[in-house]
Amino acid sequence: MKRETKVNAVRASAAGLVLVAAATLAVPGWGQEQEQKPVQKQEQKQESKQKQERGTDELGPAARVIRTIGRDLRLSREQRRSLLEIVQRRHDELRGAAHDVGEARRVLREKVLADTADEAAIRSAAERLGAAIGTAAVLTARVAGEARPLLTPAQRERLQKMRDRWETRRERGRDRIEIWEGD
């Protein structure tokens, strides 16, 4: 395997794991009530009760990600339950790491878009963002390390194919940006 291919595989793997971990985190505004019809509210209450019984209510998007990935990887009920337990154990850490990354990103954006550019402040904010991303990546690697043994070899192969597709989509997106910037 060429070095560039190995690097891309590592990037795809890390990106996929970060995507999974990031998707397990609560999204700002998630669950805020919007204007709904009485039937929708009743269905939502019933679904919430079922989630509470399964222990997935407090995980928000995490449960949806586990269901989606579980379906794509053809996880057994026991594998899904074990994966959910891992995410539940790490939920507060993951949420905190995501909050730190989001806050650091917001601060950096403010520094970059300020009326007067302060190079030292921008560099400092960028370093804080890098540190927050690093912390989140290490935590994601730990979660992935706990989850990986749950998968069969066939499921690991399917997961790698999913990561490859994600990386291909990301690359296409980068290509589109480069084309757009070239105009």
C-alpha cells in the first residue's frame, strides 16, 4: 500500500470515528418543541416513553446514529445494546468535548471576522481550537477502541467501506470548492 493511500485510509478512519462521536452529541436546539399537531405530540410522547424504557432518551442524536449504523452494519440486538452502553458511559465526556470544540471554533471565528485583525489573538484562538479538537479526537479513539471488539470481521470490513465512501464524498466536496474558488 502506498504511503499516500495509507495516510488517506488513516484520515478516513479517523474522520469516520470523529463523525460517529460528534453525531452522538446533543445538537443545540435539539428537542425544542415546534408547532405540532395534537396527533404528532401524542406520537412524540409515546416515542419518548419508549426511549426512556430503552435508556436512549438522554442520548438524543446518539441513539439515531446507533440505529443507522447498526442497520448499515447489520448489528445484532446485543451489539447495539453494548454500543449504546459505551456511548452512555462516555456521553458526558463526549458532550463536553463537543462543547469545547464548538466554543473554541466560535471564538476563533469572532477573532478572524473582527473589524481589526489581531494576529496574536487569532493564533491563540486557533491553538485553543487545535487543542480542543485533539482532546475530542483522543476521546473518540477511546470510544472506538471500546466499540471495535464488538464487531465481527465482516462488520469491520463494511465499516471500512462506509468510511471510504465518506472520504470520497469529502474529497468531491473539496474538489467542488477548489473549482468554485478558481472561477
